[in-house]
Amino acid sequence: MSLELLILGSNSAAFAHRRHHTAQIFKLQDQHFLIDCGEGTQLLMKRHKVKLSRIDHIFISHLHGDHYFGLIGLLSTMHLFGRKKELLLVGPPGLKEILQLQLRHSETSLNFHIQFIEFTPGESELIMDHPKFTVITLPMDHRVPCSGYLFREKPKKRRINRKVLPDVDLTNLDIMRLKDGEDIKNADGSIKYENKLITLDPNPSYSYAYFSDTRLRAELVETIRGVDLLYHEATFANDMKERAIQTYHTTAEQAAQFAKDAEVGKLILGHFSARYKELDPIINEAKEVFDNSELAIEGTKFVVDGK
Amino acid sequence: MSLELLILGSNSAAFAHRRHHTAQIFKLQDQHFLIDCGEGTQLLMKRHKVKLSRIDHIFISHLHGDHYFGLIGLLSTMHLFGRKKELLLVGPPGLKEILQLQLRHSETSLNFHIQFIEFTPGESELIMDHPKFTVITLPMDHRVPCSGYLFREKPKKRRINRKVLPDVDLTNLDIMRLKDGEDIKNADGSIKYENKLITLDPNPSYSYAYFSDTRLRAELVETIRGVDLLYHEATFANDMKERAIQTYHTTAEQAAQFAKDAEVGKLILGHFSARYKELDPIINEAKEVFDNSELAIEGTKFVVDGK
């Protein structure tokens, strides 16, 4: 299994330099998440060959337009295409009211059910408890209620080592027990096969943290320690630090220091200010602090490979 | 002076075949109108080099998403770009509430004033009475409250015929009177210069009718008789006539017959169903009834030239 992140858009505020507003497709355990949904996201999905029907979960970080103005259009298109499957929609308070008002005025009754979850601003909540992973909210520090999201795979089961598997019939129950880390015992309770001799350690559990618009949230460093991928906004380079604080944003250097402190696998920088036609100042600044930094360039797919 | 219509988008319902949702830029007497504003309109304006700052009037026909989902993003970008000029926004009841809700949740107070006019569904109202033109609403027959718009230049003044102008000094007041059609008189009231001998007929007054989503509105034929340009939706070809009636739309043949009956200068067909990858069935059918028909292809500019 792997974890995949496809960047659809990554510009802040106004469209500029052929860069679109924030939207990304995150894939975990065969589940596809759309994270934020700026205007035109459905067109970008078409361009990057992501089928609308794959998306069963949409997570919106906050109600600034560059993060959600494409949502109502995307839901309308899902409706037009005959979607029946339920959709999970997570976002800030107010999102539901806005969508319902727009649907009411177009006299549209969606032919699929939306399970709305409005997160509690300022709190870290468990949003999804899937058998194989969890998602929690990460409270951001922004001008309006805003949340990031942390996706973590649950610990995986041990793997049977086919090479040393005893040449005997193990029952399905035995196999399940081995995967759960148990030894196989004889009827008298003595150990027949010691688990660690015929199993391998589990595959790693992957994780992804999405930091939407925010000032530096140094207090979250323990929460996200060791995540494989960290997407963090870096609206400005560090010479604009005052401006970043004033507008509730982060600089590339701050994001990189945060990534370093949290010992993440890879840092992906996004949400670029329109003032940067070229993004060299952002990436160069970040790499000086944390080398495994990359830019959230549209169309780029970041993959963390597992087995 | 001339009248210009630039098509930004013309597809109905879903984006398809690289065709975008309805939006067009109409220019009359140096005033720029944005008529309808589907998702991504601000990007299409960029593509077709229309400056946001030129737009002082936005007319929305109805609250189906393919006609207005781009509006909130466009207004937000105007705000980001520092617009101060007042904007006239005409649309159906409900539009104001939707925009205000979205602005409230993003904690945005626009730095320009919007003069909202919500039209009265089902009625034909005078929306603008500019010194040089008028705009009235045209009630459409659609699933939700919907209005078209009729732009008409007012009669223009007579033109001084420089070639036969008497070789005498005319005062500015004389010139104004001549343009208004008056004769120039001597002190005793006798005619000094007869108007019709030294002036030319006024330039023609141009007009444009926009028929948004609607069933055939044959009862409006007199209202729009002789307009220079008629944009009319033609969602379907005539083999889908039942479907057109059912969904409150028009066929190409119906639109063409309407254009012929109303003796318009040119018919522009738009709002194509995604079922038509090629638009030949639409245009061929229309041309059989009304030869001066054209398709609303994105990027096309229709110009009616005056002097």
C-alpha cells in the first residue's frame, strides 16, 4: 500500500502565474480524499484525470474563497452525473448553511446523501475512525475558523514469512493469530511455533499532515512528529515575516524549521502569494533549513511507497 | 459607436468538450457588462484579456450554478485587486442573500459598494435608464425565476453634414439645435437654415437581447422585434423537443423561428447540452430556418458596427 498526494492547485488569494487555488487529491488505503476545493477544481480534476466518482470524502479547511468556491459546482456536477453514493463532507461551521442556501435557490435536491461534519474550531477532534486509519483535525491559527487534517494509518498486522513457514497446514485461524502477533500453541499450551520466527515486522503505517492557512503552529510539533508527508502553507518568504504574521500566514523558513523539529519525512510547500512569479525564494529558503522540501507544483504527485 | 459581444462560455449544466459555463462580455457605449458568470469566469476573462476593472455592471439571469457559481470568486478578486468603484449587480431574488452569507463567513467586507437590483420574476422591468441606452428585463420560462435582458440604445442625434454646412459661423447653441432636429431661425422667426438640408439622419441605435435558459417565449417577439443581435439558448436540436419542453429549454429550430419572426439582425445560439460534442446539428438546423445564425463559440467576438 502507498500514500499518494496529487496537487491540483496551490496559489493563495488571486489566480496568478497560471497557478490555481488550493485543492489536492489524497489517496490512502484506496480511499480518495479531496482536500480543499478552490474555484475550478472540477476542471483541474478533469485535466489531471481524476474521476469525480472516486471521491467519497471532501475536507474543507476554512471559508476563504480560495479554499472552497469550487465546492458547490463540484457537488452539482456529481449530482448531474447521477451520483448515488453517500459523500462525507467535513468543514467549518457555516459551510452547510451556504451549500443548503445555494441548493435551495436552484431548487436542487441532490440525489446523493451528504454526511456533514462541521468541525469545532480551535479543537483537535477525531473526524474519521476507519478500520485502517484515523483522521483528526489540527486547529490552525488563521483569521477565520480554520483546520488542518492529520491522516494516520493504524498499525498494520505482522506479515507471514513464507520462506520459513513450517511445512505444515496452518489453519486460517492460526494465520490470523500469527498476524496479530500470537504464537501457535499445542493443545497442552506449550509453544508450537514462536511468532517472531515465522513472521516479519508489519509494513510501516503512513501518515500525512495538511496545514492549511495558518500562522506557525509550533505547539503541534509533537502531534505530527514523524509524519511521512507534511503539506504546509508558505505564503511568503522570510523577508515578509511581518506581513505573514499580520495576515495569519507562515514563511517558508518557519515551515521548514517546523518540519525539521517534527522530523517529518518530506515537506511540501504551498499556498504561494501571487507576488512570487518564480518560486525560487520559497524553495531555496526552505531547503537551507530542511533539505527534503518540495514545492506543491500543480500536477505533481507525491508518493510514499509501502509494500 | 459599436456594439460588441464576447463569448466567454456557452455550455449548459456540466463542463464538456472544453466548453465552459455561460458568461459573456457585452460592450455598449463604452460600458462593459458581464452577463452571467459560470464557475471559472474570472479565468476566462484572463484568457481573453478582459480586465476585471472594466466591468461596472453584472447581470445574472438565474440561480442555476452554470450561470452564477463564478460570481463570488470574481467579486472577491475585484476586492483583492483594490477595486473602489461601485458595481451594479442585477439578478434574481436570493442572489444577495447568498453573496452576503459567503462574505460574512469569510469575514470579508468588500472595499467597493455593490448596488444590488433584484428583478421581479415574471415581470418586464426597466433596470437601467442610462442617458444613452436602456436595459429592461425579459421574463424567461424556466424552472426557477429567470430573466433575460434587452439592451437598447436611445435614438441618437442628427449629424451635422460638414460638406454642405453654410460658410458662416454657427454658435454652439445652433449646432446643438441642429442635432436636435431644429431649424436655425432669423431674429424675425423666419427660417435661416432648414435642418434637413444641412444635417444627416442619426446613426442607427443598436440593440441586443439576451435570452437565457427558457422555453420558447413567442410572446416576446414584438418586444425584441428588429434587435441587431439576439443571443438565444438552444440547448437541444429539434429531435429532443420533448426533452427541451420537459427541462424548460429551447431547440435550435425554435430559436431560429423566433429570430425570423422577430426579424433580428443576427441570431447567436448558445447553452449547448453536453450531449453535443460537435455542434453541427444545432447550427445546421437553425440555418435552415434563419440563415444569419451563428454559434456562441468561446472567444468569438460579435461586432455590430456603427459610426
